[in-house]
Amino acid sequence: MKTVMQHALYRMKNNSHLGDCVAVVTKLDNKFEEIGFTRPEIVTFIKPSPNSWKRITSLVALKSEDLFSAYTPFLRVGSECMFGMFGDTHCNCEPERMTILQQIRDAYGVYVHLPQEGQGMGLYYKAQELHIQTTGYDPNRNYVGQLPQAEAAKILTGNNNIDRRDFSTIASVLDDLGLLSYEYNLISQSQSKSDELKAAGIPIVGLSDTAQLVTSENLGEHLTKAMFKGQALTDVQVQQILRILQGTDVIPPRASALLSEILISVESQQEQLALSDDVTTATKNTLFELLRHPVNPSLKNSQAQIWNLLEQGTSYDEFQYSFVLTKKADAFIADNWKPDKGETKIWHEKNIYFFPPAMEEGTRDLKIRETYDPHGRFLSGQLIHKIKIRENYYRIRLINFDDLLFSQLLQKTVLAEYDQRIIESLTIPYHYSSEDAKVFIKRYTSSFRTISLEGEESQIRRLRQDIEDGVERRLETVRTDGRCFGPELSDTFNLETAKSLETTAFIKYSGLS
């Protein structure tokens, strides 16, 4: 198939991106507009060896010259991205283009630029697709959720034919320019693109990493290419993604939707991961594999994902009561209670409350609870859904997890779109000598302390009455010594020093106030 209608050649000297190079504009038959080209031109940038460049003055000279001598040149086949060219950061197209041009400039090679905007669907279509991804509204202003690219495109097209890019013309163009005789290192992380170019007759002998930096802004683009376009993420890029998840950056909706799909798969493997000696490492390794070879979505709606996760957890009913800890109550606790399991355990508790619109205020409570030891090491996490049945009585469903990364995935993906509020405290669990009940003392500021009682209603009401009455019946005092978390707080303590230990710990975490 002869595609070339006419050529224009331009020699660039000291070009900021490619150095001494040759640009050839190839005009194609208009019929290629039907397969995704928005314009009938392909631009080919050629960075030859210095000696060759000096002798190229015409297309005839270009075709007759040995451009690369004994070198294996790079080849990059890139499609147009107008938004990226003008600075849009939702994608990585422009930084990727600049990086690749620098790779070619530092060596030798060919860059073929195709006018295939929006995967061949055009600029207007792409603008609509991005609007759905970022706002959740279709062209008719119906809210459809902040969807991954494939789902947004399906709403616009009504089918899955969302990639109309065509690379069959590349071989014809390279052949017409005398460039088809060279073996190339393709700059791409897409094995499918390599296979397609090989099938078109272009000799590809290797793949070269695009070496792109993953940021929170372009994370969605990288995940889209990995999940739907066959691009392989490098170990370095996966490490960059993990750092983003563990950082403070806000994850854009497009990336959140894609990460939510991966989250479901991570959760489905938690039972298997729990068998590992190192749960954190196991979970990260699993995430590595999922990022390299992501799965197609099983759930689309974020609230549906929440309920799906919670259904895999445990459920129980509990009577809960909390009140401010007064000096009188504090003295009673010191005389009659012992620290949980004979030791005073202090942890830094971080409760992140989420407010999905479907949850009725005052009746439903959705939160993630993270706990850390006094040295800042992550201890455990829980996704908790609490429904108020009646006064102080709740039905609770929760899922436990042992990896901070899993908590961060939840916060930055499934729960990212909801309003949230964070409440932190220092918490000490206590055990009441004669009752099977959970008792927690929580310090929120230097002066504000509360006591929370959890268990059967009859037990809790009796404990509460004991405390508020100054205790009509005195319980046997149990005194034990225990070890705390390191010398930074105290080496040893007993009941008399427990409160001072708590105060010392609070000073260390004074930022909580």
C-alpha cells in the first residue's frame, strides 16, 4: 500500500530537544482519517549521526545516506496529546515526549508523531471523556461517578471500541524515507505496540524504558496505560506509586477509580497474605504484581466497594458509653482497676471519619482507625461501620488489617471523594477487675480526657454507676508491674505511675492538641 502523497524536508540545527536533526512531513491519503487520523500528515524527526546530518540536503540525500552507520537507533511512535502539550498534568504525555526526545538526542534515532488525538477518536471526544473522569458527569449532566477512562469512553461510544489508533502506516512511511532497513530499539513499555509494529514489517530488536517519573497528577495516566493498553510498569515506577500512596498528596479522581479496582484484588488476597511472616512485605509484593499486571474492575461504585469489604469482616452488637474523666473517677480507677493484661499499653490512635452522602447523619458512622506505638510504628488498622440501634447501642461491622499501605489505599481511593474528619488521641486500655468489659482512657488534649466503656449493657451501666457514685462497693486492688515501650517513656511502672506515664507520652505527642 503506497500511502505517501508528498514530502517536505526541514533541517534543524541546535534544536533544543533533538539537536541537529531532520524533520520530514509526510502527507497521507485522506482515507486514513477514517481509521483515526485527525489530519492527513505524519511528522518524522530523524536524529542521524553528525557526519550524515552534514550531507543531508534533500529527500534524495536522506534516502541514499547511511544515517546511523553501525549504531542501533531508537524508534519512538507517539500519538498527539493537545492537552498535554499545553500543560495539562492529568496525563504524562508531554513530560514523556520531552524525556524521549532527550534520549534520542543523546544517541540516534527516529521519532514518528501521529495525529491520533484521543486514541484516534479526536480532541472533542477526548475532552468529553476527561470531563466524565474528573467530574463524574456525562454530556447530559447525569452523574455517573468518577470513572476510569475505559468506562467513561464506553458511556460516550456505547461500546468498547475506544482505541482507534492505527500503526499500519508507519512501515510504509519509514520505507518511503529509506528508514525500514535499520533494526530499532523501540522506546515504549507496551509489548502490544511492539508486536503491532513488528507485524507491520518494522524490525524491532528491543524495548527501551521511557523512564517516566510517576507523580500524583499523572498517576491516572500510568495506571490507564498499564491496565488497559498493555504498558508494563517498571520496578522504579511501582516504587514511585507506593511513595505517592504513602505520602500526603491528594490522588485525583481518575487515579482513585483505578486504584480502587486494585484495592479489591488486594483485599481478596488478605487471607492468603495473613499466612506470611511479614504481612507488610507480602502486601507490598502483591501490590507490585497487581500494578504490573492489573485486573479488570469487578466493582465500579465506591460505596458498593465499601460494603463489599465490610461484608468480609466481622459483625457484633455492643453497648458503648463515654464520659469525661474527672479527678474523682481517676482516683477510683487508680485504686480498683489494673492495666489491660497486666501492662499499661499506650498507643497513638488516629480515627479518620468519612461521610458518604447515603449515610444518615447521627445513625451511621464510617471510619478508619489506625493505631501506632509510642515510637510511631504502625500497629493495626480497622475499617469500621457503626449503626446506631438505640441510645448508646450499636451494631458494628469491621474488617481488620495489619498493613498501613492497605489503609492508605482505602483512604486515597474508595473513600477519597467523601468529606472526612480526623480525631487523634492517646489511648490506654484498662481491665475492670470483676467484669468482662472493655475500658479505654483517651487523652485528646493536655486537659481533656475521656473514659469509654464497651461491652454488655448491664455491665456497662453498673460500671458507670460505680464510677459516678464514688463506688459504693470497693473492689479488690490488683497491683502489677509491667514493661512499657522503651526508655523514652519509662522503664517500669505500676498503677501509681500510670497517669504520669500517660502525661509523658502526651507531651511527646503534644501536636495532637
